[in-house]
Amino acid sequence: QAIKVSADQFEGKRSLATTRMFLFDIVERMFVRKMPELANSLRDQLRAAKDRESMLVIAREIITIVEEIAGPDRADGLSERLAMMLPSEH
């Protein structure tokens, strides 16, 4: 029996750059129009995140806000995608 795989499965290389671009995309799509000040703050924090730990801090903040405005299913989906992109701990 074939294993069912999500069509949206991430198959790229794990990297902070990929993670950062994904988070920037979320900020653009979800916050820019309705919450521009928040979007600017999140963008600044993303630009300042230079390592895995600081990237995790801003990612958690973004996911928490997404959960508040779009619900837990949307937040969980984004969390799963992030887990596939973020480099593992060394």
C-alpha cells in the first residue's frame, strides 16, 4: 500500500534563511494590511534573528498571533511547516 504524502510537503534544505523567508511571507500575507505596525515590528525582529534560538523566539510569537486571529488549525499547520525548515539543534 502506498504511503499518502501531503502535496504541500517541504522538500528543501533546512536553513535559517528558508525559515526566515517563510516567516516573512506569513507576516506579509497575514498582518501587513490589517496590522501594519505589528508587521513592521515582526519584520524588524526577523531581520535581527541571526541564530536558531532567536529565530525560534520570533517564530513562536508569529504562530501565537496567527492562532489568535486564524485559529489553532492554521497555527498548527504553520508550526509543522516550520519544523521541517528549521535546522536541527547541534
